[in-house]
Amino acid sequence: MEPTAAVAEPPAAAPAESEFGTFTEAGEYIPRTIVENDLGDTSLDEAITSTVVEFDDGDIVQGKVVKVDKDEVLLDIGFKSEGVIPARELSIRNDVNPAEIVSVGDEIEALVLQKEDADGRLILSKKRAQYERAWGKIEEIKEAEGVVKGPVIEVVKGGLIMDIGLRGFLPASLVELRRVRDLQPYVGQELEAKIIELDKNRNNVVLSRRAWLEETQKEQREDFLENLKPGERRKGVVSSVVSFGAFVDLGGMDGLIHVSELSWKHVDHPSTVVTVGDEVEVEVLEVDRSRERISLSLKATQQDPWQEFASGHRVGELVYGRVTKLVPFGAFVQVGDGIEGLVHISEMSAHHVDLPEQVVTPGEELWVKIIDLDLQRRRTSLSIKQAAEGGTVAAEYQEAFGEHAYDAEGNYIGSEEVTEAEVVSEEDVDYSEEARKAWREYYEKYGEEAYRQAVAEYGEGVDPAGVLGETAGAAEVTAEVVEESAPGAEG
């Protein structure tokens, strides 16, 4: 019998790799290999430290936004903890929603404000980083006399704030070629402006859009001034009112109407004559091309009241006026619209007068005679004394005080004669004892002349106080008062 051949055993299978490692036949545990040791001679602590970003306060770092909250944004810059950007440090705009500025995943730059605050947090600022980057560019633009461009983000006291990478201040007076009162419509608009002031220490940037407009429109302004001639009349719109006059937009440039050229009358303030938005016709007085200034006149387009008065009156006429002002040497009387004449103290009365107030009071209306009219000097001299002697009544008063109002001897009789039927007797008027007592007190306080005047105007022509005697009837009282108030009556 032949010997049986031995069957070879199959090789033992390698033990399956366990997530927890393996054991040898001797029972020794072999941990599962996770990574290859590729650190070489570097220790683990040194390796970890080498992956952390090194920086100091004031440095600009870059990172990725990992969280956006309403009050802050978290930024991963590779530090041991995320940096915090408070909402106020996100943008140069005030009161912004962080979600409108950044989103999760955005790569942004930030400036390190505090590497570690009291709570151990890393505090960053996006707007400071933006400011630092922008400032260098702004300085280059200023040096090259260039132009910056950006949206208007805010209206502040005295002007606008533009976003030019940092907050640029645009004064209200420099927004347009002329001053703008309502700045709100500019918010959101993108404007171009020149840099006129730069101070990094004070974080101050002042802009001028007007300078940019003047530069870009210089050729147009030169053509406008070249075609503008003194003596021309142009229509325009009042663009601004100031204490010394009013500016008028002529459709290409603004011209100034000085306060003295607003009206033939005295003007206390330009706003009493014109307001912003008024359409006016003006006359060009002067064009200064070198200084680019235009002088205008509003009153030159209106009739001169002195010329009108002089053409309608002559020396010797009687005119009715109102006392406007007393001075030591006389009184000024307004005898027309914008026309005042002087009654010298020597022309106030036939008797000697020490002070004007002895004869007249401001607001009093009376007849005066024109004794001199100087159109060139725009002056007229008047006389109360000579008006009492009578004369020709000016044309505008003829209807009320014309020839029909005087008798053959020149005495004023009024437009109609007083008839007996119009005479009122005391018997026709019933006065109470209280009323008669009041009239007597008036007589005692103001005198007979004032009493007669009051009786004629308010007492129905009778003598309610019973102080004038039996002969003081209605016709007598009325006639005396009318004669005293008429032009030409004896004073």
C-alpha cells in the first residue's frame, strides 16, 4: 500500500483590521494607524502653534465670515478663536443691519482693535480696515487734484456725508453752484466732488461738488458771460435770499440783486420783496468776467415813483399826506407811494415853532403844499404853513376837493351844502344822564377844540354836554369843523 500524500494547509488569513486596532498571537494590542507621522523632528505643540496667525493691534487681517447676528459678526482669521466685529464697526454708515453688509462665507478684511478684550475676545473692525485702505487712495487723488465719486449716505447739520471709502463731508454751500436749502433729495444719489481739505489726524475730509461743477462747466459759463450785456433785461428765478440781496438764476449762472436794487422804496430785508422760486424780470447792471459775477437790478424794470410823481405834480400844488417821522429840523410827510418830502420846521406854522411835535404827530394826515421838487436829487420840500393859505389841489384830489368844493371867495364849502333839513337839534337826540356826564368829562379833559371835533364826528352835531351855549347848534359845530379840516382853511 502506497503512502498517502500530505495535503498542504492554506496560509492563515491576515487578521481583519479593526476600528479599534488588532492583537498579536501573543495577545499584544496594536493600535490602528490613523495618520502617518510626517512631523519629523517637530513636536505636536510646535506644529499647532505654527498654524496660528500672528498679528498685533492695528494690523489688518483677512478672514471668512462664519456667523452674522444683529449685533455682531464672527470672522475666522485662523486664530485660536473667531474674531468679533461689532455692528457699529461694520460700515461707515450709521445704524446698519449687519446682514445687509456681509453674508456667511464672505472673505473680508478687518483691522485688529483689541487682540484680547476683558472677556478674552478678539475685537475687529471692518470699517477701520476700509478706512485705512481708502485713505491712501484719497491722498493720491488729492495730490493729483482728481475727483472722488460715491453715494450720499446721510444728511447732517450743515451738509451731506458721502461714502468715498470713508466719510467725506460735503457742505451745503458746496453742493451746487448756488446754495441748496433741501438736502434730503440727494440721499442715495451718486455724486462727484473735489477734495478741498484733508486731515488724517482729525479724520476730516471736506469735499466740494461746486468746484467740480465749476471746472466742468467753465466753458459754458464763459460763453454765457460773453453773451450777457449791461442794460439787457432777462427773466430768471430767485434761487436764494440773503441779508444783502437776492440771487437770481438766469438759466446758466446766478446774478445778485443787491438790496439797494430791489425796490425804489426802502427795504428792511430782501425777503419782504422776493422769495425763493419767484419768477422775476431783471436788468443787467454789470458783468465782471474775470470774477464771474453778475450784478442785477429789479427796480430798474419798474417805473421810478419819483419820475411818476414829478410828471404828475408841480410846485404850488396842494397834496394830502401822512406824517411818517419827526426830526429836530422838521417832519417827513409821505405824499405818494414811496415818496416822502420834508416839511422844514420854518414851514410848519405862521408862528414860531420850537419843536415839530408842537404842530404834528407821526401818523397824522394833513394837507401840505409842494414848494420845491428836485427830481435829480429825489427830494421835495413841503409846507404846512403855505397849505393853510390855499392853492390849487393836485389832480388826484380834484374829484373830492375840486373847484366845485369852494365858493366864489375860495372858501371850502364841501361837495354839498348843508341844508336846514340836515341840521340836527338837541331835541332830536335823546342822551342819557350818563352819556351827558361822559361828554362833559371829555370836554374838561381835552378842551373845547377837541370836544367840537368829537361832537361833529360822533355827537350827531349837537352839544350833549351843554357847554357851548345856546348858539352852538348842529350847523355851527359841523361847519366849523369842516372848515378847519379843508385845504386853504385858516389855522
